Amino acid sequence: MSADPPRPNFYASGGVDRVSHLRRDGEWIARRLAEQTARILPVWRLQNLVIPGSAPRAAWLSLERATTLLAEVREIVFLGDHESIAHFAIEVSHLDDPGPVASLVEAATFTDLRAVGPLMGHAEGALLAYARGLMHWHARHRFCGVCGSPTESSEAGHVRRCTNAACGATHFPRTDPAVIMLIHDGGERVLLGRQKVWPPGMHSVLAGFVEPGESLEDAVRREVAEEVGIPVVDVRYHSSQPWPFPSSIMLGFTARAAATALRVDGDEIETAAWYTSDELRRSPENEVFRLPRRDSIARRLVEDWLAGA
């Protein structure tokens, strides 16, 4: 009997069928957008439309309510099918005041997903993250990186093409790979650090971007050596998480420290220390000490280590 698959991280595996093989079929996309059941998610300057509360929900617009917006927005992106319903995202960042859009859904407001994501249902949180990530990419790639000419959206919002016929470069959504790693001493201690810019008290595992020509395992070793000055062994993959804040894919690992005397760089990392499992379980979660945010893979790495997973 096969084991159950591991639970996905926040913002991953939202249950949407991206139907990627039909994105080039403009007529099919137009028909899906015209369906009365279609759901349309506005994104305003990287904020999602949300109905707040103890369990926040995505504020989807019906086709009827979104008709006027669809005629004026810069980007319309097909996210995919979820429960046989077509889901689209639109960018309304051209509006100085997003209030009229928010008013189309009772009690809705534009909100940074990071503020409400941990409280949302998994599927909706993943869809909002997906929409946010694509709109960030569109906003940053309006001009060709090869010749500087304007680009235009194609393939249902998943490709941008250079409008210069002499260039014609094709650009795809960018995701920046970053490794994030829980370092343990092989026993009862784990390494956590903090950056100056983080909220008071927050501590987390180490992380850093992968450099060109570098394997993921090499990136883990380099980042740990740079930030806290210790070598690591037994580098093992754990899981991954899309992190569209603004455009990363977090690649989670665990590794064992081959030495435990820390030499904190003082630049990227302000402080770092070893903590026992008992200390983490007794975390006061206040401005003196708190664990990583609950929607992060960093928190998942810590929790799985505490559970012996």
C-alpha cells in the first residue's frame, strides 16, 4: 500500500487545471471568458481583492460585474479551470483609486496577500498567489530585454512577445530559484537567524538565491558558509513552495552542520544561534522571539523537524 503524498505547502497545488495546451487557441479562451460562470479576479498594484474576516475569501467578480473592466484593462490572464469553472485574473493597476472595483463585491477590499494568506483556504490562496505572480511579471516586462521595443501579451497571458518584427523575441514568466534550508546539528538543536528588516522577534532558517552555474546543493553549502561560516553535509531535498513576493520559487532542504561554532556575517544575517527543540516548542511568539510566518516553507521545515519528519 502506497503512502499518502505529502501535504503541499501554502500557495502550491491549488487544484487548478491550467489547460496549458489550449492557451494558444484564442477562440477557445474567448469562449471561456464569455461564460456566465467565469470567475474574474482583479489585481491592483500586486494586491488581491479579498473579503476579509477570520477566514478571508477571494472576491471573484462575475462576468456581468466585470464587463466594463474587461474593456479597459491592460492584462487579462487565463489562470485555468477549477471545479470546471474558468478562472481569469485582470490587472486594474491603471486606476488611481481601486475603490469602485472593490465595491463590486460586498465588503471586499484590495489587500496584500501576505497579510491574509495564512488564514485563507488552500485552493483560493494558491490561485491568488498565481494571479499575483503573473501580474508582477507582466508589469516588469513591458519592454523587450533584447532590443528594448514594447512587448505584448499572448497565449492567454502566459507569454510576452516583442513587437519589433526584426527581433520577435519571446519572453516567458520569470521565477527566481532560491534555496531555503534547515540546518541541524544531528541531535536536538537547529540553527535559526534573523535579518534586521524582519518584524521584531522573528527568527527563521537560512535562505538565498541560486547563482548561475550553481547546483541547488552547492547553493545550500555556499549560503550557509557565507551567512554563518560553517560547513554542512547530508544536504537533502525536502519540498518546494511558490513564493510570489515578488517572484521566487523556494526550494527547501535540510542539512547537518559539520561544525557548530558560528561566524555571523552581520550583513545579510543580524544574529544567529542554535535552539533546542524544547526551546522552539516553548516559543513565546512575541517581539522577543517568534517562529517563521505560518504560510512559509520556513515554518514547514521547522515544524517537520520538530515532528521528526
